[in-house]
Amino acid sequence: MVVGLLTLVSGQLSLAYAQNSQQTPAKAQKNKKSAEKSVGPRKAQPSQIASAKKTSSAKSSGHKRQTSKATLNAKNVKASQNARPIRASFGQIAGLHATSDALGLHSSVALVVDQETQEVLYSKNDHVVLPIASLTKLMTGLVIAEANLPMDERIRITQADVDTEKGSSSRLAVGTVLSRGDLMHLSLMSSENRAAHALGRTFPGGMDLFISRMNQRARSLGMTDTRYVEPTGLSSQNQSSANDLAVLAAKAYNEPMLRELSTSQGREVAVGSRTLQYNNTNGLIKNPQWDIGLQKTGYISEAGRCLVMQAQVAGRKLIMVFLDSTGKFSRMGDAERVRKWLEQKSSMDQRSLASAVRTPG
């Protein structure tokens, strides 16, 4: 069966023939060429051109979206592959965060002690021994301060001071020369690891003797839960308990240099042709609601977020220790919870006392 097709091209009628389903591909191609030869090249209509452009544009846009999505997915996969796995702290592994407490602290270990009476006002897992991260630097500073070394002596940062434990960065490049006093300042205020390591490395007798002196000092203070293997806190083998750290904080508070440097808000340090601005790692230092006499923060993944402070709250001099806190600002939040709780408790005690005085006997 043959079917005739009428086609309007350039204003003329042309009759083309196409065989039904029995038409072979070869014949169809031959007929197509014949039809094109008889009618000449087809001229597309404006509406057809517009439609074709619109279709082409849509396809191109869709292709771009698919390409962009594929690129984004590839980047996400690469980032996921390169991301470091989140490591649980020793406290999390031990299940310490399951311990509940009245204030709902985020720290798995906490201790608040009256500095003058030694009364324990608040405690949570205070005997547990955990990594203490950069709280180590309090003992580093104490040993240096008690050695009466010249603070103006110039010390050069060397390759030996570069962190090979965690691979942490530092703005103190190898070759930087600073005074021992500046290194103490940056170590206690900004937790500068190369500064702390250089302090131990240049101690008379060398690093081994310095570490030995740190451990001897801990034993002399009765810190039986404490052990140091290096002066920065980058090693998870530097460990202690909240009880021992409260003893260390109280002793360090007796050193005016440690009080001044650890609570400094910031310092500019000239390094070659540059001037570097260093700030305190403890945001509570700038908070007018706090009266802090000594402080040190710390963090490595094995230790969680740590904080030790001497502060005056509700008219009492206190030592506060928070270990293994979860979340970047949670240790500061825990300190705030304790402060508000103590202030409310003090206010209630004063009202109760005033009421008792007014009540006739």
C-alpha cells in the first residue's frame, strides 16, 4: 500500500510517496533523497526557529545544572573522604558523660572549691584521671617562674619546637626570636605550643630535666594523680584529676607573674618585620561580670574542652576546674552556670539570715 503525502515548501505543493510498514530502510533513504531533490532545501519558518532555539536553550540549561550538580557531588565526596574522623574523648569512651548533676553541666568532670576554707562547693567525677591538654602549661609556667630564670633572655624557635604530636600550626615560625618573658606570656595567655616547648627545651639541663622537674613539683604538691611527659599538653599522656588541678591552680595563683600573664586580654608581639596580635583563649576574661585571678584553657580531642580558674564569686575566692566538656563554648557555659548558681545561693542565704535576725526569739 502506498500513501501520498502533500508537503508545502516555499509556497509550492510537492507530492512525496512513502511505502507502508513494508518499506525497507534503504528504500526509505532513497525516497527521502528523492523528495529533497525534487523540492530543494527546506526553509524553516520563524516559529520553528524560535521553538528550536528554546528547546536547545532548555537542553543546554539542563545540562549545565546536571554538570554543576555532578561537580558539587564530586566535591562533597572528596571533602568527606578527606575529613578527619571525629575522635571521642577519653571521658566519652569511659561513659563519664552519662553522669548527671544538678546544674546539667556539659563537662564530665567538675570541681569548685573555696580557696580559703578548702570547702568543696560542687563536684562531679573529681577523682577521675583524664588527659588535661594545655592545662599542662600551668605547671610549665610554675616550674619556669620558680627557677628564677632571666625573663629578658632571647630564645630562638627551632625545628625541635614544631608539633609532631598533633601537627598543629603556629604563627611563631622557625627562626623567630623572642624573650623568655614573651614566650611565657604567649604560652599562658594564648596557649602557644611552640612557646611552651621552647621554654622546656631551653631550661638549664634540657628538656628531660625539665619534664623531671615538672613531675617532681607535682609530687611535692601531693598531686598523686598527675603525670607529665612534655610541656605543652599536646600528648594525651599528660594526665591529672580535678582534685590535683585545683591544688596546682592554688599554688600557681601565688606567683604574681602567672596571675598577670594568664589573665592578660591580649598582647602585640614584634616578629621580624611583622607585628602579631595574640589574644586570651578564655573569653570570660573580657566579661565584666567575672573577677578572674588566674586561668588556663586546654583542648585536644582526647581531653575535650578544659578550663581551670581562680575567680571571686559572691564574695568568695574559688578554684574552678572543668574537664572533658563537649562543644567549643561549653566549658565557659559551665563556668557561667556555676557562677549564677553560687550567686543565687548566696542571695538566698543572705535573705534567710536577714529573716532569722528579724524573727523574735
